[in-house]
Amino acid sequence: MYYFSIDPSGRLGWEENNIYYNDTVAHVVEILTENASNAYKDMLRRLNISYIIAGEDKLDLKLVVKKLSDYLGLEEILVGGGEKINWSFIQEGLCDEIFITQSASADATNDSPSLFEASKYAKNIPITFKLKEVKNWMTMRY
């Protein structure tokens, strides 16, 4: 299992090469641009943290996905980022499914997080998906 960290300039201060969550261990793979310094890449190598470079000043998400497929043999990737990361992958045509889990609550504050938000790097062109299924998880039995 892998944990992909989108860190274009190489600023995250990793201390080890894995992330642990309950009984899951995921190897960290940094997603960088050419802006990441040689010193940062050296630190990643010393910690045995894998990285790929995709883009000069801005991430090329299509190249990211291609490299993950070519180098790691991945056929599917789960994008669980924030609203700008999610929207960027959708705008590049890299998402063919969206799973949305919604709780029975409401928040009307202006700064509450959204699912998608265009950044200065992403277009703001609406994308349509076909609804395949709706489930009420509260009534499901496992």
C-alpha cells in the first residue's frame, strides 16, 4: 500500500518512510516538481522515501498518474485530497468515479470545507457524472 503526498516544492518534514493507520502500513511516495531542492530529495533518499517528479513549476497530474502506472503498476488510485486537489484531478479528466459519504448534519459557516474548489491552477468547467447508486448506510447490516 502507498501513501502519495502531493508536495510540489518539497517542504514536508518526514521522519520515516511509512505511515501507520490501525493495522495498515503504507509506504510514503512524495509527488514533487522540479522546484524541489536537491537537499530535500537527498533527505528523502536517506529516509528511503520514494518520490517522483512530474512538472517544472506546476504539477502535471496526467504525468503523475502515468508515472504511478508505469513505475508501480497501479491501475487505480484513490484521490482523497482537499477540495483543490480533488477538483484538479477531476478537471484533468483523471477521475471516473466519485464516492461521496454525507452525514446527516449541516454547517452554514462561510469557511466550512467543500468537496471541490478551483484553484489558480485549475479550470472551473463543470463536469457531469452519472449517478449509479445511493445507499443509506445507517440501515445497512454488515
